[in-house]
Amino acid sequence: MGNIDEKLKYEIITELGLFDKVSKNGWKSLTAKETGRIGGLITKRKKMMQMEKSQQA
């Protein structure tokens, strides 16, 4: 499950335009607002993935 989380995290920071910031300064350079946004989007996508998976089964 860790690989999926990492993949999602990097997809989301790229979409939010934060990839360069994280690459240059590390994850600690993100604000609480940015971190919360990333976490919220990860949760949302994981729920969507679970829903899609359950509909296919």
C-alpha cells in the first residue's frame, strides 16, 4: 500500500505545482495548508479508487 500512497503523493504535488518546492527544499518546506491539501486529496482519491474497485467486483 505504501507504493500507492507515494505515487499518489507525487502525482498530487505535481498537479498542485509543489514538486519543485519539495525537490529543492524537502517536505518540511510545505506549509500546514499545503500539507493538509495534499492529505485531503490523497484520501479523496483513495476513496474513489475503492469505490471503483467495489463496483467492478
